[in-house]
Amino acid sequence: MRQGLGAGFQVQLGSWHDEPVGPHLKAMYQAVFNPEEFGKIVPWLMLHREGLSVLVHPSTGDGYGDHLERSLWLGEKLKLNESVLRRA
């Protein structure tokens, strides 16, 4: 899935994390894209997530709201460490 994102879309792929990082308690990586790409990337993720859980959220500076109130999960909704998320 990561390779397909990088090859097919205007995204910035972050590093792979095998250990918990930030609010994420499972292995993860980040893919950052502009809002204009949302309509192309999210439907692709829906079809190509390969059983993975995908969290889609904005980056407004309000980590709590972005991850917990304005987010979209594709697949299983995973638990997040809410204590590390700050309110703007």
C-alpha cells in the first residue's frame, strides 16, 4: 500500500515506526497530502488498504481534535494514547 501511495499520488511518506509513537500504539507510518488530494487518495485507500487500519485526519494544530473528533477510520478503529494529544 505504501509503495502504491508513493507511486500514484502527490504524498509525503513519513518514516516507518515499529514502536509506539505519539498517540499511535501500533506500528505505523504517516502519509501527508494536501486537502485537494483527499478525493483521489481516500477512495484509493478504501480499496487498497490490504486489511490495514488507516487513520485519516487533518493537521490543524489541534492534535486531540484532529485525531479524535475530526478523523476518519478505514478498517478497524485502533485505540490511541489520548494523554499525549494536546488541545489547541
